[in-house]
Amino acid sequence: MVYKQSPTNNKRKIIDLKNICKNYNQKSILDNVNLSIPVNSIYALIGPNGAGKTTLLRIILGLIEKSSGKVENHFSNNDISALLENDYLFQNKTGQNNINDFAKYFSIDISKNKKLIDEYITCLGLQNDLNKMVQYYSKGMKRKLSILITLIRNTSFLVLDEPTSGVDPQSRIEIRKLFSLLKNQNKTILVTSHDLAEITKVSDYISVIKSGQIIDTFKNDSDIDLEKKFFEVINGGI
């Protein structure tokens, strides 16, 4: 079964992917992927390892070229930020030094957005840790700092790859609150994760990808048993 029509059709989109294919060395990685992400939504992309999630994210971010299909972006090139699955931080510097260094790299005057950034810092529970060396951070703290750095550009479209990877329960709650704050600020978030419990709690829409194809897309329901539905879709799909 290939899911052909999204329940988001009547909403304004930030990006439309139409019949996206990607081949490497004559091997199909993505096969006619259609994906429409509504503005001001939290859209989750889930699937098993090797399903094509990372390749699809790289196409959305413009890091690699599609083999065929059409990408319609309804945002400017400067209005998208991404968090990759791994943390790329300066270990021998403090959290604040990392923020300052990345701001310089992005050519951002963070003093202009200080109130907003302080709000994110508080939401993530990092206010007492930014003067500490990153090498002494826990994995969860490093992940939260990486998320914070992703936000300093203040873009309307965020692509977050495994944002809760390696974080503790308290940090999951903080990241969940952050998602709610970002949505209230009219931002759109595309998130990938293997943490189905968190996806259920934060997302508006969910697409399941398997073997390079979107095999189901549905609106999230707080009563949904996502783990059960996930395996039903995966085992009953292509």
C-alpha cells in the first residue's frame, strides 16, 4: 500500500515534495516520495533504519540533488535551520562560547534576539550550565545546546533529526515544552525520531517511510497507539 493523499491538503504548505526519486549507483533510495508539510505544524517522519529518512532530509536541505521529481519550497533559503543527528560542538569551550562562535559563523548579532534566546535557554533548562565546559556536559545537555544553537538564526522552518537522542526524561519534557513554544511562535518543524512516545506527544502529522516510499500519512491523535500502528503499517505495507 502506498499512501497517496495527505490529510493536510487544505492547509498552506511550507514545502511540497512531488514524486521525489533518488538513486545511488543504480540503487533506488527514494521512490516517488510525496510529502506536503503544512505551515505552523509539527510534522514527524518515522521509519526503520535505512528507510530513506536521512536522504530525504538532505534533499529538503539542499545538501544533495534528487534524481527526479519536484521540490516546491515556500520559504527562502535563509529561512531554514537544521539539527543533524550528531552533535558538532567545541568540547574545549563553554556552552556560551559555542553559542557566540556559531553566531559569528552564521553572521548573527545575538544581542538583537537576546530576549528570545534567553527564553529558549530557560525552556531547555540550560541557564545554569552555559559557563561550563562542554566536555563536561552530559549527552542530553549537549543535545539541548545543539538544539539551542539551531534556534539562534530564528528561522521559520526547522528540520530536527533525532532531537531527543540520548536525553533523559527531564530533558524530554523540556524539549517537548520547547516544541510547544516554537509552534506558538508560528514556526514549522519537521522532526525525525525513533522515540515514538515523544512523537505521539508533540506531532500534528506523521508520515511513515519504508524502503524509500511513504507508505502511510495520518493526522496525529492523542489516543493513538503509535507503536502498534507503526508496526501494523510497516508489516502490512510494501
